[in-house]
Amino acid sequence: SKHYAAKPSLLGRLLPNQPVVRAVQQVTLDIAPGEILGLVGESGSGKSTLGRVALHLEPPTEGQVLFQGRPPAEDLAGFRRRAQMVFQDPQSSLNRSLTIERILDSPLSVHRYGPAAARRARIVELLELVGLRADMMRRYPHELSGGQRQRVGIARALAIEPAFLVLDEPTSALDVSIQAQVVNLLVELQQRLSLTYLFISHDLRLVRWLCDRIAVMYLGRIVEVGPAAQLWEAPAHPYTRALLAAVTAETLAPPEAAGEVPSPIRPPPGCAFHPRCPAAGPRCAAEAPRALAQPLGAMVACHLHDGGVG
Ligand code: SF4
Ligand code: MG
């Protein structure tokens, strides 16, 4: 049975001349087969890094990633076939000097999909799958609209029939009018191909509509996980509440009262959210909250749910 599980106890990356950024700490994040897990948080929270670690594009400094119960390194070629990435900006992620045919042929060639005729038939099939005409294959990326380019980006990710996709803000570079079309395509493909998604976004409304569960990141930590509707209607973590309040206020910025985002290089001690948290107490600056598992695949890391802040 297929099963995706990222189990980082401490993930991170080393930046040149900088201390280790702990991209994800003390977290077990499981993604069930066929699930769409949303990953939300402000920019700089470590969402993209977690996505890259989940795809084994960046090594965890500690902890481990398991795919279908096994570390990707055990069979990296097999893992690369089964787990793929859709990038935010199709403009920069597609090689502008190649035709769409060559762009889609690249993963097929690398993974030895078959002889030229079989690869070409697959390219036609892929274009149909993402709602593009077959004659698109003769065009170059700059001859396509933003939405068409992202469809090509999705087709490329699907070329070798993966089971798991990390989608890193796949619609945020697109015009609002095009975003829903691409989201609907992603939903249709997820159902039709029984895919599992890790969907990275800063758009809470979209994630609530699209995802089965949502994980919320703050300064490299997952602070809350919950079924989408439950997290939206009854957020357990003060940071999740602040994010939702910002959505309801029709503003993209975090609430004024929540203050500046501290540096992830030197996160505040104790609960990293305590300088911005309206509910913080003495314990919050002194002690990091534990990740408390809740029913229905939920989790919250906050002293309010673990004996209080006093
Ligand atoms: Fe706020 Fe304390 Fe909970 Fe952190 S642990 S979110 S500071 S109440
Ligand atoms: Mg990002």
C-alpha cells in the first residue's frame, strides 16, 4: 500500500555563513494516500523548505523522510518517479529555449519511458490530460498564456505517473481569473489519478476549500494540524487564529497587533510565537510547547492546550 510520511524530528538546512535554520522542528507530519494536505504560513516560515525536504531535494539535518514506509535514498530513482514537484512560477521553471514537446519529453527520456513513438504518444496524452491541444507541443513557453504554461508544468510533473506531488504555490503567479481553472484541474487530476498532494499556499481560503487537512507553519515549526473545516471553524492555536482573522479582515498582512515576524535564524526562546501572541503567559517565553496529538489527525503545539501559560 502506498503511504507518504514525512517524519522530521528536526529538519533544516545550512545557509552559507549562517547558523542552521531549523526549517521544521519536533514534528511528525504524515500524509495519507489520496490525501490533500495543505501547508500554510507566512513567507519565510519554511513551507517551501519542508516541501523540498519531503521530495528529498534538500537533506534533513536530523529526522527522516519516509515514502511508502521507506527512506527515499534506498531507491532514489524509484522515489523520483513516484514523487514530483509543481513550481510556483511556470515562467521561470520552463526552459524558454525548448518547445513544449521537448520540455515534456525530458522526464520521459530521463526515466526511460520508452522509444520515441511511445514518448510522443505520452506527450499527446499528457497535453489532453491537462486540457491543452496536441498542437501546443510545437510551441515555446513564451507563446503560451500563464495558465497554459502552468498546465504544461503540471503535465511535466505527471509525465512519469507519480503518486505524490508537492505543489508549491502553484496558482499564486497566475491571474485571479485563471487561478480557479488551474485549481479545478488539480482537483480533477487528483481524483482521476488517485494522487496525494502536499499543497503549499498562503491562501487560507483556497486551502480550506481544497484540502482534507491543513498544517500551519510558524518560524520553521508546525504549530497546528487539523481537518480543514475544523481548523477553519475552531482554530486551536493563537497563530492560526491570527491568520484566520487576517483573512476575514480581507487583508493579506498579519494583524497589526501581532507585530513583526522575528528572524527564523534566531527564533525567540520558548514558544517562538510568544512575542506576537495575545494569549502568552510567563511559561511561553521559558518553555517550548510540545506537539500534542489530537483526534482526527490533528495536532496543536501550544501551552493553552497543555496545562496553561502561567
Ligand atoms: Fe501563545 Fe503561549 Fe500558545 Fe505560544 S504557547 S501560542 S505564546 S499561548
Ligand atoms: Mg515559498
